[in-house]
Amino acid sequence: MSFATAINCLDGRVQLPVNGFLQDRFGAAYIDAVTEAGPVGILAREPDSEVARSIYRRVEISLNVHHSTGRAIVAHSDCAGNPIADKAQRAELAAVVNLLKGRYPGTAVIGLWVGEDWSAAEIVNS
Ligand SMILES: [Zn+2]
């Protein structure tokens, strides 16, 4: 069994595109889902908050127990949980990829953007 980890928005519109993208990108059969409303905003602006620590705990279960081969942080257009401009969200995405690279050194971390066409694109790469 092979796993990858998505730190994804809870938005139902992004689940299938993100899972399909990550299965291909990391050759993973299964995608462990760590979901919050607008996780990129939480991790960019409140990286030491209780909800951020909850995200890290869940990522670490995926990493340490499932031996997840890669991690993605996801942001998307029209996000109810992070209602800021797309350009600002993409800047947060780059900052959060760096944050996660620091927390999980030596592992693959990518940033995915899901735009208005609801397809996932890798826009930040570690
Ligand atoms: Zn969202």
C-alpha cells in the first residue's frame, strides 16, 4: 500500500481533483486527507495555533504510520474558509510549502492550486 497526504480544504469541489492529481504525482494508491476550511490561511497566519497543531498531528500520523511518500498543501479559488484574493492565497501557498519543508525535512512537499476550472495544478515544488 502506498500513501500520500493532502492538507486540503474541506470544500467538496476540490477533493476529487486533488486526490487524482496526487495519486498520479506520487504514485500513491491512497490519499490521506487532512481537511480544514482554508488550511493555507491557517498555516500561513497562525502556524502555532491549536488548529495548526491539530493539522501537524494528523500529517504526522500519515507520515509515520502510513509512511506517506509526499505531502501537498492545497488552496483554491472561491474558498469560503480563506476569502482573500487568489494571488494572496498563492503567496500563502508558497510560504506554507516552506514551513512544511522545515517541519518535515527530506520529504517531498508541494503546493497545489485549484482554479476556477476545478483542476489541480502544482505551482510550488520543494
Ligand atoms: Zn476552501
